[in-house]
Amino acid sequence: MSVSNQTNPFLMGHLPLFEQIDINVYGYDTIRSQINTQKEQFTEFENGLNKLSYTFSDIFDNLDVMEYPLSKTYGIISHLSGVDDSSSIRHIKDHFRNDIVDLDKMSSHSKKLYDAIKTIETVDPNEIRMIQLTVDAMERGGVNLPHDKKERLIELDKFLAELSTKLGENILDTSKLFKMTIEDKTIMKTVPLSAKELWSRDKPEDGPWVIGLSGPSITAALQHLPDQSLRKEVYMAYISRAGANEEIIKSIMDYKLEKANILGFENYTKLSLSTKMAKNEDSITELLNNLQDKALPCAIKEFGELQEYAKTHNVDSKLEPWDLSFWSERMREEKFQLKEEDLKSYFSLDNVLRELFTISNHLFSIHIEERPEKVEKWHNDVRYFDIYDGNDKECDVIAGFYLDPYAREETKRAGAWMDSCIDKSRALNHLVPVAYLVCNGSPPGKGRPSLLSFSDVETLFHEFGHGLQHMLTKVDISGISGINGIEWDAVELPSQFMENWCYDEKTLNNMAVHYETGEKLPKDMYDNLVAQKTYGAGMAMMRQISFSKLDLYLYSNWKTIREEGKSLWDIQKQIFTECCPYKTYLDEDRFLCSFQHIFSGYSAGYYSYKWAEVMSADSFSMFEENPDNYQEIGQRFKNTVLANGGSKPAMETFEEFRGRGPNVDALLRHNKLL
């Protein structure tokens, strides 16, 4: 069929027309047409690059205009694959994956384009930064390599794109396959209602209850199921899912090593770090080891206390992996007199959002309000919000975002994330950036609103922090606006910074309101909630350090691992045991098979969470040191960290805000490890 601009929803409207988009009707023809058009336009553009010098607009603005139609369409499809997965979406991504790689390499491997960019003369600092980043990326991507090596790089990128997609699909598919049905009411007697509602939406009190492997479901099962054998069954299913990914992981690692070698790097870690704040592995190892020196003794002590607590409840043997969350939750409840069920009653989604928006107003002088008129959405759960530059709706709208807050086991991938819907771009006259904010919290129950665990509250604040950096950018060159162009190990700074406000007394006092009675969180509950912030902090930090070290070890030593035939699972177990010697790790544990982070965006970069957390804690400490000047400091944070995008190196932006380089003391202090 032919594609008409007047009837094709992919080509209409500024915001995506999700309710009119039919992948089967419009998807294939739209993408094929846009790929062909972009190829023709770029070929003509490249052939015309014969002048001695060019302006920034001559090159970058033209490229933005040329690439936008396909970028918009494929961006919509990629977004839907995460929030509304279907066979149609999978087929279309499979069908065009290689074409997308080819199209990207047409420009990134173009020597004529590279030479033309290097002739641009400008005094605009943002343009200079964009030129430098682009030249560096093209050089690092192989623009100056001979043809045969460029061709091999294209092949490798196609293989990696296919394998990355398959890895994620396997995780989603195997997670959906597991269903454990419980019909015995006596087993569920002590399980909180919020957990039962996850497993039986219509009859939470009576069941039957069907437990799956989505984030909220598995967490609730391991924390609250009193039957150890059932916890073990759920746990074993969770750690062994996506076992078929083992061969995919090995292939991904092989191809990434080969890619790094072609580009002149000894291993993939060195290639990865060439674009990050941390310029060598030694500096990362030093940070992780310094944190481990503080955290490991604390973690060992915490585990010992947990083991002793379980013994008082007739658990004589060493705690098994499927017992840790259960007894940790019981000990937490007793120690702080806080039950998750009671706590959740104070954190309805609407109350949390209201206070999150209030904080944002006080700190950053923005007003956030749900758009009253219809915006097309991909699911009824989704909401759309406008951000105004000021204190009310009389001000200009400067950004917007979609919020998709609830888990959907069958079609939505696990975790939480922020992604771009519309980048700020002067070339495209897109002056109002738009973000997708996606979480996997608990949906509303029977007769009550969505109630968030405190972990869900922190996650929402976290993703909103990412969104703020995308939406409040002052940079209007798309390649360095928002989170674009920011070093990967600095991207988590604003997200982790926003999490700190969850524990602020004024914030909690306003946010925590009982959904039935309207009462505020009692003072003793507030005190205990703040006190429990560092409950298990040592074990939590060692868990993250173990992930970071495993990631780095694999990418730094893959050549040796392959040559010596080392087992992935032996390596995983060895590193986890060294970092967390107090825990039991099972031979059946296939954690890496579902650790999608390190085989996609965070390859040799998982340490970024800790690297950025040092900066985020240090940033928040500025508010702690100057509580009376929080609005002034908030504006400073807005005008540097949130505004600069990738227009400056992340360290320069941090120093512009903080007045000095980052200090690790605040992170240690916040975790009571100092």
C-alpha cells in the first residue's frame, strides 16, 4: 500500500498519535519509504560537499532535518517495544535492523562528511563542542579505517543489534512463562493485601493468587511468602530465567572485543572508557575498592545480625538466598516498627506526584500540571504533563512528559527508565522537549488508588531526575541537548540527586498522607523511615560493587577468558563471593543471562552508578550545608547540571555547580560508612 502523509499517523502531529498507530497497517511502508528517502538525501548531500569551508548550519542543521522523519518513526516503535511489546513490533524491528545500521554508517563512516565538518569555523561554544564530539566519535568509530575494516565494523554492529534485541526478548518471554498459582488461603494469611492485589486483582482476599516474575511480583513474593518452599521455587525460577542467553552473551562479548581491536583498543573496556569521565580502569578500581573497604565490614556485620535474628525465629542453618529478603523484611519491620503494608498506605501515587512537583517548583521555579485536553497514549494507565517556566499556567510551556507508572507483566519490560520522545532542537524548531518516564509500580487495587512502596517512591524521583535533565536543558543543538553528549558515568547524577529529597522532612511531611484518613505520617513512623534509610546499606553497596566489578572484569579480560575456556558462571560466582563472602551463591544462578544493563548501554560502565552517586551525594550536601539558601542553590543546579546538557564536559559542569571537584565523603556519610 502507498503511504499518505495526510492519513499516516506516523507522519502527523507533533506528539505521537499512539491511538491511531497500527504497526501492521503503517509500519513497514513508512519505515521503508523513510529509509529510502534518507539514503537518497544523504547521498545527494554528500556528493555536494565540495566547498573549502562550511558553516555549522550547513552541516548539522541539514543532517538534523534529513534524519528526523525516520528518527521519529523508529523512536516510536522502539518505545512501544518496551511498554507495549507485540509480535508485530518485533517483526518490524527484525526486518529493518540492518537497514538502520547501514544508514547510520553512511554518515558516521563518511570521509567527505568528516572532512567537511573539520572545515567549520565558529566562535559559538556549543557549536565547537558539538563539532569536537562528532569528530571524536567518527574517528573512534573508524571513519579513517580502510574499506574492508569499515565493512567488518558494519557487520559487527548488525550482529550486536540483533543479539541485544534477542537478549531482551528472551528475558521478557521467559519471565512471562513462569506462573505459580496458590489457592490455599492459609498460606496467604500473613501476606499483606498490597501483595495479594498484585497476584489477584479482582479477588485479592480470596484468590487464587498467580505469582509471576515482574519486579513488584518477585519482590513481594520473596519478602512476604511465609512458606520457604514456595519462596525457593520463585527464587530458582527467577535466577535461572533466560538461560538461552548464555550463548548470546558470549557472542556479544566476542563481537565487542573484535570491534574494539579493529578500532585500535586492547579490549572493550578501553573503548568504553574513551568516552567517559573515568579515563582508565585503575581510577574506577580505586573508587570501588575504597568504597569496599568501608562497606564490606559493615555488610558482614549486617548479615551476621540478620542470621542471628533468623535464629531467634527457629532458623538454625545458614540463611539460604531465598530467605534473605523474607527475614530482612521481618527484621526491618520489628527494628523500625514499620510494615511495608502500613507504609504504602501513606504513599498514593497522586500524593507523591503532587509533592514531587512542589519540590520541583521550589527548587527550579517550574510549574507542572497534567494536560487537561486529550493526548493520545499507548495505554489507559498513561498520563501526560506540561512543564511551565514559572509558578503557574500563565507562563510558557517549556517541556512535557508522559508517565507510565504501573507494571504490565505480559507486554512491558521490567525496571524503570527515562527516554526521549522529542529532543530540543533549533534546526527542527523543537523548542519544547518531551520525555517518556516509565516505572513498574503497583497498579490501583480494588477500591483504592495506586499505593507505592517507598522503593517505588525513590524510583519515581530517580526517573524524574533523568527527565528534568532532558526537559530543562538550555541547549538547542540536539546532539548535546538534554542527556545527549553527557558522559555515561555522569548521567545518573541528577536522578540520584533527586532521590535524596525522598527523605527530606518537609517533603515527607507533605507527601506521606494516608489515602483513607488523610492523616499525615506520624512522627515516630517518619523517624523510623529515615532511620531505616541505611538499613542494609553495607550489603546494598557491596551488591552494586559486585555488579560493577563483574562487568569490568568480563570486558577487560574477555580474550583471556575465551582462550582459557573459563566458565561465565565460575567467574560470576568468584567475583560475587569475593565481594559478598557472607552470601550463598548457587550453581544454578544465571544472573548474567538477565543482566541486560551490561550487554547494552552500560557495557564496561556499570560502575557509573557509583561514580555518579559520589557526585550526586556531594551535590545534595550543598543543600544540607546551606538549608536557608535552598532556592538559590536549586537555581544554580538548574542552570548548570540540568541546563548544560552535553555542551561541556561533565566535570566542568559539576565544578561550575559545586565550586570544586567531587568528594566521596558525602556518599559515605549518607550511608553511615564514614
